[in-house]
Amino acid sequence: MLIVHPFLTGRLARWRKVEQWLEETLNTKDVWFARLDQIADHLNQLQSNGDYTPRKDHLPYYTSPISRSL
């Protein structure tokens, strides 16, 4: 997730550097820029195909509440 500080985005010359980096990355790397809903759909499809199984953490990590006398 790209999060940029106003120091970077507040100046057009700095933003041009980010734009150049994005263009270079798209042209030279195997990347996929997607919205979060597209990523969720992709993972759901992988799950339904059996190609991906997410890790499931079972909470809480304790077996019962702690009784305390006041």
C-alpha cells in the first residue's frame, strides 16, 4: 500500500519522481497494481480453486476466563 507524506506529494517535482518510479516499475517488473476489492476477489478465487488456504488463528489463546475475587 502506497502511503506518501505531504513532503513528497506537496511538490510537483517530487511527485514526478514517484510517477517515474511507477512507470519504470510497471515496465520492468512483474507487478500488479490493484484495488483492495480486486485483491480480495483474487484471493477468494484462489481459495475456491483450492490453490490457496489462508492461515487461521484461533482466538482466544486461553481456555477459559480467569476468575478473580475482589
